[in-house]
Amino acid sequence: MARNPDSPRQAAYDSCYPQHNREYSARLAALGRFTLRHKALVMGAWLGAAVVLALLFPQLETVVRQQSVDLIPRDAPSLQTVERMSAAFGEQGSKTLLFIAMEDPNGLTAATQERYDQLVARLQDEKDHVLQVNDLLADPVTKAQALSADEKAWYLPVGVAGTLGDPTAAESVKTVRSIGADVFAGSSTTVQVTGPPATFSDMIASAEHDLLLISIATAAVIAVILLIVYRSVFTALLPLLVIGLSLAVGRGVLSALGEMGMPVSQFTVAFMTAILLGAGTDYTVFLISRYHEQRRAQVPAEAAIIHATASIGRVILASAATVALAFLAMVFARLSVFAALGPACAIAVLFGFLATVTLLPPVLAMAAKRGIGEPKPDRTRRYWNSVAVAVVRRPVPLLIVSLVILVALSAVAATIKISYDDRKGQPATTASNQGYQLLDRHFRKDVVISEFLVVENPTDMRTGKGLADLDEMASRVSQIPGVTKVSGVTRPTGERLDQAELAWQNCGSPEIVEGFLSRFGLRLVFPDLIVDG
């Protein structure tokens, strides 16, 4: 006789003769019996692990802030070029550049200038986080670049320690903001610290704040859906209880591993939480559904729990193992952020599985003794049976309809416009975005976001021909669509210096050319030229 897994009689038979059920796992059944015999021990172990890990190790967010991996690999061509450029120009702080944007309705008055000078001095004294201070206002040639036309806004480029996205850079951003706020406290000057490092730091802070709201909203949606399905408050909240405890233990384990040296990234907390909410809900729903099938077949509660753990537990184990191994494969990624995410997500899936097969059974057993968590009458079986019959009788038409719906939904992806502007990924009220808005009100939009072109030449370029070649290259780069401005040694303000052009046309000596450039506050350091636009 064919086996019908949906039949109550078959369910009762399977629980009495589990060896005849191919889904049944004797080892998982033994695990289920152990958790039921030692309910207090198992539940106490989970609670104790969560408490002990929380007391022994810092919060996972703290570990991430302290030792997060680099956002961009150090061997990336762009970073390597910046390091060579910094070494050639003797400006080690140019790798991670902040912009202190200042605005005052009264303009750059004498009193404001005095505070600005104090700011520069304070930053220069801050040796741990500040590596370079480019006081453009102190140089008559570059003052026009850093001071707005209405003289009500100005900015100060500051090179700081760390690289984009790492904890050192985040701490540097915090330090520079503190100094700026302290110097201009009580004045009419508005001070905002912006630039790519500040943008990323604000993005992580916004993500941490949003994650709490998202987690609460997700948990509420899951509870409502399960309440509709099971029509029981306890059954609807049970998966959230298991997920919450497994999340607490998983976070503690990750914090401990992070303290021991395992790489973590800025996205570890968000991905771990999202994956555990999704996978943990699936696993607990699978086991509860199988438990309810057994109870509807009049199987005793503990026997139903053991059978559910031994049968559906194999399916959950296979699913968890597949997903965990897929995440672990991410360790081979070159991008360190992805490589660090893999083990964290695998650990989240592992604890979701362990909580389902060890913590959920004793909780179900304790609830069953009090008549809680029992299945409600199945009102949807007839509906799902009719759906199954329709699929079997008309597979081709239903397949076509399904494909049409899926293709239509997938076509929406073609309308996606990928943006590499990180400013749009966070609220407009963050400090870095307010800094961008301040600069946009008074300067061109390319003041902060610039690209660098590094030119290396084996021969000395401090000659008339060398400078002429560099200026010709700058002229051609300026004609590329999307390039709004090119600044270089021959055009420090973005416009060609006619005097310098005459000099390199008539002078061939590198010393004469360099001496002439020094009259304009310029210097040419072999072998690099910076062109930004």
C-alpha cells in the first residue's frame, strides 16, 4: 500500500514504527529524548550561555567598531596608487581625507579667523588621529579655492589616520568633529565634518540605529503571520523566543571569536540578525508543523515531539548545512567585507538549527503539559488539497501563468538604477550630508568628491617641455565628458597660468622652472602629478 504522509493513520503508524519511516533519524530521536528528560538543564544551558557570554565579552557592535576589517583591500590598485602618491609628495595623510566645512552669515571676520587659526593649531597638535592639515586659506594662491565667492563659507582639508571604513578612520572622524565643535562653540559659525570617511562612518551609525527598528518590525510581522496561521498567541511567539535566545548566544560567540582574532565587518550584525530571523523562523515552523501533525493523529505530546525532531530535524539539518557551507565559501572572496561575513552568517545558521532541535522541544513539552500550543482545527487542508489537484490536472497552463507572473516581477529589476553615491544611502540629516549641503550652497559640487590621476615618468619633468606635456595632458583630460575641473601643477586653481606657460616655453632648466613655480606658491615633486576633477 502506498504511503500517505498526510494521513492521520499514517502519522500514528510512523510514530509507532519509526524504523519504517525513511525520514526518521535515530540520532536526532535520541537527542530529542535527552532534551525532554533534562528540560531544565537544556533551557538553563541556553540561558546561562547567553548571560555568561554577555558578561565576559563586549557587545558585538563594540567588537566590530574596534577591529572591523578594511572596507577596501589594501592591495587594491586605487589604494596602492594613493600610497605611492602620498609617499612621493610626503603627504601621508592624503590617503584618508576629511573636509571641515564652515559657514558664517557674518563672513570670515577677524574673530572668526582667530578661531579658525586655533582650529588649525589644535588639529596640528593632534598627532594620533590627524596626519596632515592643508591650510588653504594661509596661501594667497589657494585661498580663492577654499573661500566661497560671498566669503561666507570656507573649508579645511584634513588628512587623518586609518583607511576608508576601518575603526581607526571612524575614531579619527569622531576626534576631528569634537575639536571643530569645541573651537567654534558659542559662535555663529556652523561647522560640519564631511568627506568619504565621514560619510561611511555616518552610514554605519545610521545602519545600527535602523537595525533595531527593522528587527522589531520584522519580529512583529512574523508574529502576526504566525498568529494568522496557527491562531494561537503562544505558538506565534514561540519561534521568536527561540530565535531571540539563539541570537543572544550567537552574538556572544561571535564577540568572543572576534576578540580572539576572527575577522568581522561593519555588516556582520545586520546580516547575522536578518539571516537568523529568516532561517530560525523557517526551522521552528517546520518542527512545530510536524509536531501538530502528530498531535492531530492523537500521538502523545512527548512522542510527537521526539518524532518531529527525528523526522523533520533531518530536513532542517540538511538545509542548515547547505546554507552554512555556502556562507563559509565566502571566505575565499578577495573583498574582505564578504570574506568576514561568511563565517558569521554560517554561525548564525548553526545556532538557529541547534536552538530548533534542542531548545524548542523542551519548551513544547512544558507547554503541552499545560494544554498550551496545541494545534487548532485545520481549516485550510481542503483548500491546499484542491490546489494540489489543480496543479496535477493542469500542469502546463499553471506553469505558464506562474512563469508570466515571475517574469513580470523580474522585469522590475531592469528599472533599477545603481548608484555609487553613498550619500544617498543615509538620511539627509546626518552630519556628513549636512556638510555636503553646506559646501553645495557655496562651492562647485566637485570640491570634496575628486579623482586623482598619478603620472610617473622615469625622466625629470621639471623642464619646459615636461611642464608643457603635463599641461597638454591636463587640457585633454578636461575635455572628457563628466570632468568638470582639472587642477594640477600648471593650473592650481583649475585655470592655466599664462605666466607659467611663458616660463616653460622659454626656460629649459629644471631649477629655473621650479624657482618660477615657487613664486606662485607651487611645487613640483618628481615623479607625480595630481589631476583632480
